[in-house]
Amino acid sequence: MRKTSIRALLLSSFALLATGCESLFFIEAEAEEICKTERDLSFPAAVPLTANVQRSINFPLGDLADPLPDDTTVETELRLRLFEVTADTDLSGVERASVSVRRPGSNDTHVIGEYTRTGTAPTRIIQLVSTGPVDLLDLARESELELIFDARGSLPSQDWSANVRACAGVKAHANYFDLVF
């Protein structure tokens, strides 16, 4: 009886392989949420006619790539969970803001979060909303990424500082057949 069960399992596995059903065999690594807080980041005073300010921070990915083999194609996904700027001054003049991700050594950026002002009340906090997942080729192979915060509008006319909290989820997926064949 046991031989029949094993034989049926082997035959059904062979049938799945013959039909090209590769999605059943994969390696996946996921960090549901990685967070980093930068305290007291300084921003320069806006000089007349200045419409934007940019600031970048390094965002750690840790050892996410450790379980993934080196010689295979890896699909990756990064999703912004939280990006919050808490300033020591009024930020109600900021009309729009975005946060982009850039791999170290690259000039290509991908927007992962946006903010659009909805009112005129004074505020010291800006929260950016995720634009959806971003697939970056071999993202998981990096130990860290660069996040670039860009704020536009009527910016503070004096030097200011802010605490920035960033959280993101990262997933990497490799097809097992790329490892074997």
C-alpha cells in the first residue's frame, strides 16, 4: 500500500514537472517590516525662490539575501509601510513630498511614497502614503538602499530639523528550477 502512495506521488510530481508548473518549487525570503529612525536630521533654510529640499538616508536590508543562492535570478518586491517626518517647525507650507529608493551606486530612482497637502492648518508631521510595491532587480542582494526624501512648496525660512521614521516590507523570490538546471 505504501509503495502505491509513493509511486502516485512521484507520478503526479512528474506530471506537474512535465506541464511546466514551476511555481510550486521556489525559495522565498521575506522581511515583513524593517524600520529605521533617523533623529535630528538637519535641513537648510529655504532661500528665496527655493521650491524643494532633498535629504537621503541609508535604509538597511540586513541579511535578507542569505538564504538565496548567488547564481540565480531573484524577483524582489519593496513596499513602503511608513514614512513619517516630524519636524521642529511648521511644515504646512509643504505642498507635495515624495520618497524614492535608489540602490547604492545607481542613479535610477523609484518613487515608493507620496504626500499631497490637503489643508492649511499648521502641522509638524508629514506622512507619506505608499505608491504600491516596487520590483527592483536583485534588490535583495544589497545590504542597504538609499531613501531620498524630496519636499516641495513653501519651505521653512530658517534652518530646521526633523526625526524621520521609515518602515518597509521586502520580499525576494527565486525559482528552484533556476538552481537545479
